[in-house]
Amino acid sequence: MKKYSLITFSVIVVIAVVIFFQLGGAEPVQFRLVQREPVYAVGHHFEGFPNDKKLEELFFAARDRATTEGLDLMVINYPASIQENRVKQFIGVVQRDTANRPQGTSIEQLPGGTYVEAQVIAHNFVMPKPGEVKEQALEFAQKQEVKLEAGISYEIYKGERELLILFYSM
């Protein structure tokens, strides 16, 4: 009986490892300094708990709009109350101008300038944790002798498997 359990366990481990690699879990985060033009995000502000149903609704509505209209999804992360485990975000789609935006939406600007860009190519299930990426971005910025704006990051979802995380350089 132990032999069959060991074989079953081994098969499950092999399958899990194959899936992990297929989803891009072994891909390293790529960092670089980039110059970006200003762009706008059109969407909605959210402040609350990460498991709030409203946050999920805003994210999926923005993702659906981005997919339908061929736009990129953007999530702006602002400093929030860590002791209460709250998040403060803006969730929307990237637009070059704000003339054509849905009624009731807000506008936020991604300022032009120098950014540390972290490129993650992996499925959401195996992407690195945001704190890990931020820590690596700070190390990269220090090596490049640039200082990052504290607390704010810009996530640009370019399809199902590509995420750009931008940290503004002051």
C-alpha cells in the first residue's frame, strides 16, 4: 500500500511542477529603467478590504472593458492602512485622452517621466507576490542610483500573462 501512495504522490508532484512551469512560474521578473509619456486611467477609486466584493466587481468590469475595447487594464496602488489590512486603489483602463469616457468614471494620470519597470510574464496563479516585486524594484533602483516614489505603484495588465509594474522615479 505504501508503494502505491508513494507513486501517486510522485505523479502529483511531477504534474504540479509541469503546470507551474507551463504557467510561467519559473520566469524571472525583468527590470529596466524606462521613459514613459503621460497616460490616463479611466475607472473607479476603491478603498477597503482586499476581499471586498466591490473590489472584485470593479476589477472584472475594467478587465472586461479593456478586453472588449483593446485597451490595457491599470490598477494604481496607493498607500493604505497596513494595520487594518486595507487597500486603496484606482482600477480602470489606460486611455491616451479622456474625451471618450463612460459617465460616472474618474480620471487618474500616470505622469510622464522615468520609471523602474518590472515585467512579469506568467499566469496570475504563479505570479510573484507584490511585496517581493517591490523589494526587487527597490534593489534595482538603488543599483541604478535612482530614488522611487514611496508607496505608489502602477500595474498595467497587458493581456492574460503579461503584467508591467511601474514605480515612478523622482
